[in-house]
Amino acid sequence: MSVDPDTAREALAALCAVADDPDAYVVRWKERTGGRAIGVFPMNFPSEIAAAGGALPVVIQENREPDSLGRNLLAEFYCGYTRNLADQAAKGTLDIYDAFFQADHCTQLLGAVDVVRAEVPDAPVFFGQLPTSMSDSWAGERALATMRSFVEEMGRFAGTPVTAAALADAIAVHNENRRLLREVYAARRAGNAALSSPEMQVLVKSSMVMDTREHTALLREVVAGLAARPRDDRVRLYLSGHLSHAPRPELLAAIEECGAIVVDDDLFTGGRHISTDVPEDGDPVAALADWYLRRDAVAPCPTLVKHETDWEERLVEAVDASGAEGVVVLMVRFCEPHMLYYPELRKRLNERDIPHLLIETEHEGLPVETVQTRVEALLERIRRNAPLEAIR
Ligand code: SF4
């Protein structure tokens, strides 16, 4: 399929609008369809289950408002994402959701979800305990049992059981969407610089919010109308980290404005989210359990414990495969899983002489000039091929 550039631009603009204001999309979708929306907490609940139950699954995004009403609901040492969730709950922003699903174990997220439970009392919150110790012999059984409980809960919420056929259909639809997004990522790695880093993020972020069929249709138009634009001699960077939510577009733009191009990433609102498909044969619930376990091998997450796969190994492999010349690690301030894991990443990057830079982010306040000064120093070091130490 080929479309004219105007159609592609309009499709991209529609995705940008959703990424910019996910709540407005959810409200419009509910008005348009009469359906119900499920707020999904990152990073492991399979949206396929909610979609198979006839609802709109939406991965809840950090919003851009300064925190105010929710400030006293969580301690200051919670990460910016969880404090913003509490603020959204206190301000009534999350009232657009009819229920919530959570499948994660980060203690900060658990705290934020408790706030949601208290502040949005009319919407049920379902929590399922997926295994966190991925290499244990019982992990597969536990993952399967939890996925079954999610499917049953969704059926109770929908008022009718979620059928295997509906699940299989939702899995196929989501796989198609992920495959298409991975194609765009592959083109980016291969040298097509048609989209900026903020635009790449828009493609994934909007997929976390929109009806998947609708998103895929728009994404096809973007892809079909995408001019092949070879990248220039900008320094190639890989973005890593920023657990649970999307970095601010201004931050991504600031990095590229320094004379870099982001060629790949392992961000949740990026490569991590689209990394792994759900098997389309056999029992769909077992397939979702399999997806959960396999995804951590493809894109290891520091909130989970495993023995066979390491994030640092996957990171250097991905850096090599993308041709990146350096890494920018984006760390959410107070994100304990990432903070605890970072020394391993840093050690491995140093061993491989891969220049890297750590940038900490917060919900409020982005010191663009400071960030750009530090990114410029990284780029200068890469250009000069200087001794390769982490730059703090
Ligand atoms: S994993 Fe990190 S960013 Fe995500 S909710 Fe937990 S502390 Fe926050």
C-alpha cells in the first residue's frame, strides 16, 4: 500500500494528538462506542485480555500537569510517575476508567495503586501476582495461574466470560500492531531517519492508548507514506532505561538537537513494549503466560530476577546491532529497580568501552540546557574517540 505524503502526515498528526492527550482520546472513544475503558498499570498486564473482554485497555501515562492535590498522598521519595499517578487520582483524572488492572510488583507502584483504590472507589482494581523470580521451576505454572485469574476477572467485569476465540483474535491484532512498530524500528536502525526520536515515541505511546485496530490502520498510513530519508553524519545514540513510562518529548528532542540521532532504545514506551509477540497457536492463556516469561529474556527488566539473561548483555548486543556509538541512560529519579541495576550496566558498558551518559528525570522540571551541555560533552568525546569513561 502506498499513500500520499499528506495522508501520512495527517495520520502521524492524529497519533501525535493521542500521545499528547490520551485522556481526551479515551473520553471520545467511550462517547463514540459506549464501551468501557480499563486503566492498565505498566509494565506487564497483557492488554489483549481487556480487549478480548470488549473494553479499551489504556496504559496509564504520566500527564504534564504539576502535581498538587496528590502531593501529600505519597512520600517525596516515590518516583515521579507514581507520584503523578496519585495526583491524577486525587484530581479525578482517572475517573474516566471503569476498572484497573495491575500485574507489577514494584513497591512504589503498589503504593500508587493503593492511592488509586482509595481515590477512585467506584472502579474495581484487580491485582494479579505474576512471578518475579523468572528462573524458578514454578515460574511457568504461576504465570499461567495468574493469567487465568486475569481472564476470569475480566469476564466477571464484562459480565460474560472471555472466550478463547476472543483472546486469540486480540492476540493476533496486537501482534500485527507490534510487528508493524518493529518494522519502523528496524528501518530506523537500518538508517532511515525520516522520523525524529519524539515521533518514534509517539508511535508506541499512542499504541498503548488507542483501540489497536484503529492504531494499526493509522500506523499503516504513516509507514506507507514514510519517505526513506538516509541519516546524516550525526552521532548515533541508543536510549536505555526510563522504566514504566515515557520520557518527555522535549528531552528526546533536546538530545537530537545536540547533533545526535537516536537509532534504537529499550524504553518501555519503545523497544521493550513491542519486543515480543504472543504465540498464536495453542491455548491463548498459556500463550500469554509464555509471552510474559519470554519477554523478560528478550528485554530483561530490572524489576524481575533471573539467572540466564542479563540486561547488560542484552544492552551491549542491542548497541552493537543498532550501530550506536554511545548510550544515554535515562533514569527516573528514585526508581529503585533501575538505581540498583545501573552499576551492572555501567560496568559492562565501561568494559566494552561504550561511551555513556546518565540522565536522571523527574516529573517536574527538565533542565534542558544542562542536559544539552552534558549530551554535547558525550558527543564530543565520541567524536574524539577519547578514553571511554562514564560521564556523570
Ligand atoms: S519501576 Fe521505577 S519508574 Fe516504574 S513505578 Fe517503579 S519506581 Fe517508578
